[in-house]
Amino acid sequence: MSLWIWLLGALAAIAALAWIGLWAARRLSGNAPRYRDMSYGVAFGYALALAAIAAGIWLWMKPGAVYFRWAVMGFAICAVAAFLFRLAGRHLGPERLKRQFRKMPLTAAFGILVILIYAFVAIFAGWIAPHGQEAVLGAANVVPGGDPAMGGDPAFPLGTDRIGRDILSRLIYGAQNTVGLAFATTLLAFFLGGSLGLLAAVVGGWLDQVLSRGVDVLMAIPSLIFALLLLTIASVWADGARGLLTFYMVLIIAVIDSTRVFRLARSVGIGIVVMDYVEAAKLRGEGMGHLVFREILPNAMAPLLAEFGLRFCFVFLTIASLSFLGVGIQPPLADWGTMVRDLAQFINFAAFAPMVALAPLLPALAIAILTVGVNFVVDWMLHRASGLKS
Amino acid sequence: MTPLLEIRDLRIEGRSDEEWHPIINGVDLTLGRGEVLGLIGESGAGKSTLGLAAMGYVRDGVRISGGSVMFDGIDLMNASTEEKRSLLGRRIAYVAQSAAASFNPAHKLIDQHVEAPVRHGVQDRGESIEDAIELYAKLRLPNPEEIGFRYPHQVSGGQLQRAMTAMAMSCRPDLIIFDEPTTALDVTTQIEVLAAIRDIVDQFGTSAIYITHDLAVVAQMADRIKVLLRGDEVETAPTREMLDAPREDYTKSLWAVRGYHRPEKPKPGPESVPILAVEGVTAAYGEQVVLNEVSFDIHPGRTVAVVGESGSGKSTTARVITGLLPPRSGVVRFEGEALPPSYRQRSKDQLRQIQMIYQMADTALNPRQSIAQIVGRPVRFYSGLKGRRLAARVDELLEQIELDPAIYRDRLPGELSGGQKQRVGIARALAAEPRLIICDEVTSALDQLVAEGILKLLARLQDELGLSYMFITHDLATVKAIADEVVVMKEGRVIEQGPKTEMFTPPHHPYTDLLLSSVPEMDPDWLDRLLAERRVEALGEAATDKM
Amino acid sequence: MGSVIRIVLQRLALGLLTLLIVSAVIFGAVNLLPGDFAQAVLGQSATPEAVAAIRTQLGLDQPLPVRYAQWLWDAARGDLGVSFAQANFASFTGRVDPSATVLAQIGPRFANTMFLAGVTAAIAVPLAVGLGILAALWRDTAFDKGANIATLSSISSPEFFVAYILILLFAVVNPVLPSLSNIFPGMSFGERLEKTLLPALTLTLVVTAHMMRMTRAAILNLMAQPYIEMARLKGMRPLRVIWRHALPNALAPIVNVVALNLAYLVTGVVVVEVVFVYPGIGQLFVDSVKLRDIPVVQACCLIFAAAYILLNLTADILSIISNPRLRHPK
């Protein structure tokens, strides 16, 4: 209860601060237009932001707030890295690339940097990782941090899991497995949904009706739920063969996700089919191949590419969630979702050794950072597309 | 006496691509009490931006970077938001281009009408409703007693525009900004709205700024005219003076456009086989019949203009001819030979003979293909030319439409201006070496000077290549300029057809007469004369009815 | 008015039809199982007699359409079958223990899940709509840009990441809330709320981000309408412009956004319940998937799909009702 009183009191104080601040600013600036026309709501916003900054500084000073300091530092490192990356992009490379970088917001630069790093790690995982993903290396439950006094081991900077596998190596291989599978699944979903969607848009008529109604039905079942149902069945089919089950999972998610791709590809396609240049091509007597590949597809690329990013994020999160629930990517393949579940109990030691809690959070963070990065890039692409239209 | 509105050296910038670009570069404007100033210019001239700035208002992404706006002694640049708000709607009012979009769909007209007087404390709700009904009657709206109690979607476009004028008048403002109020309307509707606006402005002695791109319209409405070009003032003069003797070259060229006129070609002999014959065509979208027994001929080398207001079925006729919409009954013959109803069944050669040019050049050209690809594709498709010979043919076509191949060959449509895009559309049609070209409102999205260039180009190509044109348009000035024959359509039927000279000399069919007489002329007295004539006719009819 | 009722009835019929087809899809999918269903349940070592007994009990000897009709009819009456995991088929006697029915399994958990979703919605909806409107009004300001980054990050994070961060902060480092939601019958509302708060907060963070972005987009779209500019040019105050001119037209899109996100909540519940060991239907679902307890999986699937369809239908119907063009035909 006292928490609520504190909260309300703080809000009231901020409200008062805003009122006094606005009054003072008007007085001191001789009623300058900037303050004269400022509404109280905006002033309150400024006061709130000020209070938040003050609270942040207080937290930073507080000795116990390790995670807060880590978070702020992590955020700052990301921002600096993105800034340096953008700076490099503005001055290196061909002119066309430079121009792209010049108009890029920091968030998009961060996204591109993240995607590049993940791609690099995923492709060269075998060379980068110090140990194999399945190798059991003796000591189990080594604490992250590499400090022997705390129960760590410099040979395993992020420690080992409960059967003694190196967490760092498994994180690196996770990039290959989790990201690679998600990418393949998205490609498959796009191939299926994209080609059927464009076909429905161009041909129209009964084909469009049949496909669209079918997709409507599949989309009426929430995708994660449907995936779980089909995976149950697939697990009976696979009958214990883990590799096969992973393969079925890819197929199932690709099919379920292709319904969303179908919807978008169809609506984009229909938007283009009504254009006069497509009509002109039809009246010229052009065949279906020319219509789809020359007239429609090049104009559908931009929205489809943005959708690819969004779908990838969605597929990636779905696979991670399924793995977290224990029905996705199957061991012994290293995978981030499974790692989070396996290491989850380490969270409870955070109060004694802050480092320990990192073990389950790192794979989760790895998932989050990639999706955040992709989303930033997609957001920028969509923003640019909408800007070009108007 | 001080003028009501005085704008000095006004500069406005707009933000695009993260940079500020000038929209208005230092314009002066003075408006006396009771005066109506016409603001004309082509698209992108900054007319609307200037009109809104006169209210002390700018849209999102636009800013005033310098100059002053004084309204009746109040400095709008330095007034507080509160002060400006108390002026808006009460002393300065605005009438927007699209009334349908500018009325809130969720509220009745009357509730939106009374909002300004009630909120500004000018009248209470009851008084304001009574006043609204009076204003509706003055603006000659049907059923003034009850029309206000309808929702916007239940009222037609021309009526909505008058209701919006009534709304602007609700507080009897000193100044009203009319921002292209009749542009979205058909010509026959436009007349009523123009007359209503002018009468009410006269009656209350309101000052007004009337923004439009149509010279003939502004000639009826304004006491003085100011011409803008890309954010700069070209000249300002009283209406009659400006119409009789424009000083600047740009203004003169605007006036000259109206003068372009191509003599009618001699009539074809009786033995001439029409290149295209539309015979008794009836067509429908689903159950709704949109074309009813439409018949007309197009003879070789001639231009047939198909005229009508929106919904008259003129574009649908084009869709039937090209085979996009197979008719329910009737045939389309090309050189005497019946064409298959659907384009899918037509041979490559039949498709080649009839080409189309579209209204919106933006959607007519594939934005991802270069000009050479767009123009080259039909050449290659129909004649099979490849490599250097294809490139040479493309260059030849670009020269024909007066675009330098060296510069434009590799550009994308997005890098071209509207007029240039339309020329590429023409080149694509020519590339097929057709006999007949269907031009669907090809000039209506273009500014007048550019449109004239396109018309002249089409005329020249016709002379050089012996083409036939079917010219779909709602603009009678275009018809006068280039047609040999005219087909007038209304509600899916052909009302009247014949050679141009006959069609433009009375007597006409009553609808043709209405259409012709509604086209504004560059004469400031035209509207008065027309209204007087129509009133006399109406009296005459009433008299004959009584007898 | 008549046309609105007609359209609403049409949509209701369509929703019902969708539910019917979806149930057929769910039923049909399970029958894709290879070999014999009963064999799969009992494993290779089962005696032929046991297998035969279960076949008759489950009606597996009937043709597929008959079984579907029977299943649908039973489901409509609330009989969702017997849980494989709970019933001991090996010592099958012909009588089913009442606690082993799917209904007995699902019933209390369904109530728990509804409670969780309700608490989440109560926090998330006002928060998201309010913040979304603010972000739209203060477009392109620092607030808007910050909100954009924060919501994108929140959407991008898997639910379990958000959940563990909250556990770390509020259950381990500062132990103010329980990290496990062991809810049992007979708890007071306050206790229940306390145990539910952390999972609800997790869901709130994820759902609010989605909802806020969509609300912002809907409001921005609306504020670009000419009638909003007209209201400003009539000298109306900003609050009146929003209240009188924007809100009546924003209702349909916002209701749509809320319903869509509540439907999304249906999916999000599964992972969050597993993290917090919350005794809801989502956790039961995941456990049953692992145990291959097919009747329970089928029933859970049907319930989730029904909730999803219902919410989408509600959004659809509300936006029809609030459309002035349909309410006041010409």
C-alpha cells in the first residue's frame, strides 16, 4: 500500500514542479512564444523526463544496482558501436552506400551492424567457438565470470551447464542452429506464401477464392497453438528421431507462417495488378511469366522484403519459444531457447552473485538483440517507403 | 483606411527528405475590405500554403521562415496560439477543396455548422440553427429546413460544398479563404456552386481569397488577380486589366493556351470504311448496366472526342473496345472486321492495332523499368527487333516525342516530370505502330501549359503517321482544341454526336447545351450573363407550363 | 438500422462457420496420426486385448465423419472426452474416473487463465491506448522516438526474456513479488492478485507495446484527415478537436486494435504460464503436448481457437456498429 502512496506523491510533486517551472519560464523569458504557447501537458512531460533522469542518476549511485549499471553501460556500448559503424559507412565504401548511410537513423545502423555480426558468427561458428557444441568438458555448473574465487574457471569465461558443456561455445553454435533454422523456415514460408499470393492476385477468380478462404481458416487458429498441435502429431510420426522432429518443426512453422505471407503478397499483388502499366502489358498480349516476373514482382519487392524481416523475427521467436517449451529444436543441437530453459534455475542465485544470473539471460538476450536489430531495420525501410509515397 | 490583410515578404519552407525546401519566397499580398482576390497558379505554385498562411496556420512539416502577416492590425506571426484561435472560424474562415473529406463523417452537418458560433460565443445553439437554415436557403440548397440534419455521406458533393460555405459564413467572418472549392465538381454542378458563393460573398461584403488553377473561374469570382509561379509572384492586376492585357510572359502564355485551336479535318467520303465501329454495345459490371446501346464510328486519320461527366460511361467504352470488359451485346469492328469480345481471344496483330494512353502517367509506367525498357518492350514484342536495331528504334521513338534519347534513355519514370512521363506513355503506344490510339483523359492531370504541349504533339503525330484518335475527356476546351467529331455521353448512353463545327453551333440537344454553356469562359461577365439567360429560360418554361 | 443488423448477423454466421471448419481441421489433423491411435497411446508392448478395448471405448472402429460428428456433439454438450494421461487404460475396467475427464482437467485452469488475461487487459488496455494517443499527438518528438525504440525492443524480446528479467528484478534482487504463481482454490482475491501480478506484468509489457504502436498508427492516420484540419481552422481547442472530432472516428480502429491484441494475448499466455508455473490452460496444453495426451490437446486447441475467433469477431462487429455510414444509410 505504501508503494502506491509513494507513487501518487511523486506524481503530485512532478505535477507541481511542471506548473512552477512553466510559470517561472514564462516570467523569466518575458513571455517568449516558446513558453507562452506551451501547454501544461507538454510541461508535465518535461518534468516527468527530468524526474526519470534524476531517478536514473540516483540508481546509478546506489551500490546495489549492478544490473541497472550493466544495462546502462550495455545501452551506451550499443549506441557508440552503432554510431561508429554509421560513421565508417559514411566515409568508406562506394558512393551509393555512403548516401544510404548519410540518411540513416542510429537505430537502423545498429540493426545492420547486429545482422552483420550475427551472420558472421553463424557462418564461422566452427572456427570461433573454443569447444564443440556437444562436448562434455568435465566440470559441471562452472559459474560465469572466469573468477576461480567465485567458482569460475578462466577456460570457460561464461561457465558450463549442468552436464559440463561450455556455455560460450553453445551460444556461438546457437547462432548457427537457431538463426539458421529460422532463416530457412522463413525462406520456405516466403516461397510458399509469396508465390501462391501473387498467383491468386494475378489469376483471381475461383483460384483466389479457394486459396483465400483456406488461408482464412488456417489463420483463425492462433499460430503458436496450431504449431503445438501439429508438433504433437509430428512427434508421434517422428517416433523419437530427433533430427526428423526438428525437420518437421521447420515444415510446420513454414506452412503456418506462409498464410501471413500469402495475405500480404496477395494484397500487394492486387494493388499492383490494377495499375495501368499492368493493364498495358495485358493488352499487349504478354504472357503470365512476363506479367509476374517483369511487371509485378519488381514492384512488390520492397514491401515483401520488409515483410521478410518481420516474418523472420516472428518465426525466430516462435522457434525460440517452442524450444523453450521443449518441443522445438531438439538436443544435442545447441539452441538459445533450450539453453534458457536449462539454465533458468541460475536466476535464483542472482542476489548472491550477480554474474551467475547472466547464464540464462545471455541466450535470451542474444535472441532479443537480433530481433530488435531486424525490427529496427524494417522500421526504417517502412518509414522510408511511406516517406517516398507522400 | 488600413487594408484588412497585409502580407509582407512572406517566406515559407517545407520539410522533405530531412531538409527544408522553400515553398514561398517572399510574397507580398494586400487585401482591402470587401475585396475578392483571386490566387492562381499551377500545381506546386504554393497557392494553398499561402492561403493557409493568411490565417496564421501552417500544416505539419511546413514552417514560416520570415515576413509578416497582419490581419486587421493584429500581427499573426507574433500572436499567441490563444489569440489566433479566437480569430479562426470567427473572423477568418476556410472553405476546403474536398467538402466530402472536410466534413466529419460522425456528426450531422448542423452540429458542425453551429460549432464555431457556439464555441466562440457569437450565438447560442438555437439562434445558430435558425441562422444556418437561412444561410442554406440563401445558398439555394434544396430543403434548407432539413438538409442540415443529415450526415455528410447522405448529401451530394455540390450541396456539401455549399453547406461548407454556409458553415464558413456562420460567424459572418471578415475574411474567407476559398481553396479550390469547385475543382472536384463536374462542370454543370460547378456553376451552381460558383453562383451561390459569389452571391453570398457580395451580400455580406465579405473579403475573400479565392484560390484556383482555372483562369475562367477566377475571372468570374475575383476583383483582382495575383499569379503565382513556384512560390514567386508573377504579377497582380485588377481582373479586367489582367484579362485584356497581361504584362508578363508567363501570364501571356497561360492565356494563350486557351487559344489553341485545330481546324476540323474534311469529312470522310461515303466510301470510307471506319477504322473502328462500335455497334449497339451494351455492357455491365455484374448486374449494373453501365453502357446502353452505344454506337459510333471512327474514320481513319480523324479524332473523335467522347465527352461526358463522371459516371457517363466514357471510360467503360474504352474498356469494351480494348477487350478488358466483354460487352453483353453488340460488336466492336476494326476495319469492318468484328473483334473478339475479350482481349485474351484477340490475335497479337489485333492487339497491336489499338493502343492506349492513360490519364495518370504515374501509374501508367512501371516505376522499376527504365524508359528504354518501357518503350523497347512493345517494339521487341511485336517486331522481334533486338540489340542495336532495337536501341536505334527506341531512340527514334524518343526523338519523335521530343525527349533527348541520350539523356532520358536510362532514366526511371520517377525522375521525370508529369509531362515527360505522359510523353513516354505516348512513345510506348507508338512503339506498337498502331492505327488507333485511345487517349483516356490524357491531359486532365497536367498543368495547362504542359497539357497544351501534349495536345500539339498528338496533333503532329497524327499528321505524320496518319493515326486515328479516340479522345476521352470531360474538358470541353480540349474538345474544341483538337476534335474532328464529338460524341456526347450521359448515364451510359450516347446523347448526341456529329462533326465538331455542327456540335458547337446551336441548336443542340438540351443536355449538350447545358454542358456547353456550363464551361466557364474567360469573360468576367460570363457568369452573370449565363445566369440571366437561364433565369429567363426558366421563366419562359414556367410560363409555357401554365398555358 | 436494418442493414447493420443484417451485416452483423452475417458476420456472426460466418464466425460460427469458421469455428466449425476450424474444429474439423483440429479433429482431422489428429487423425493424420500414423498407424493406430490406441497403439500409439499404449506403446508397442500393449496386449491386443487392451488395444481392442480402447478402440471400442474411444469409438475408433467408427468411420471418420461419424467420429467427428460424435466428437463435436459431445464437445457441444461439454463432454470433451477422457484424458489419456489421467485414465489408466492398461487396467481399463470400463468405468472412467470423473477426475480423469478432460473437462475436469481444464475447468479450474480455464478460470485461472481468464483471471490472468483479465488482469493483463485491465492494466494494458488503458495504458496502451493512452500512451498511443500521446505518441501520435507528440509525433516526432523525443517522447515519440523513445517510445518507438522501447516498444520495438519490447515486441522483439521473447516473452520468457521479459519474464526472467522481471523475476530477476522483482523476485530475486528485490524480493517484493513471488516468482512462482502457485494458485489454489480458496485463496483470497488479494493473494491471487499478488501471485498473478508478475506474469500479468510480463504479458502487459509485450501486449502494451503492440497495442500502443497500432493505436498510434490509427490515430496518426485519423489526424491526417481533412476534417481534423477543418476543426482546427474553425478555432477549436486541441482537446475539443480530439474529443469531438477524432475520438468518434477513432473508436472503430482502437476497438479493433484492442481486440486483435487480446487475441494475441491468447498465444502469449502459453509461454508465460510455463515460466511462472501458473496453473492455467496454457501450461496444461504444453504438458499434454509433451505427454501426447491427445484429447486434452484437442480440447485446449479448440478453446484457444474459439477465444481467438470470438475476439476477432467482436472487433469486426464493433467496427461495423460504430460506422456512421452504415448506421445512417442514405
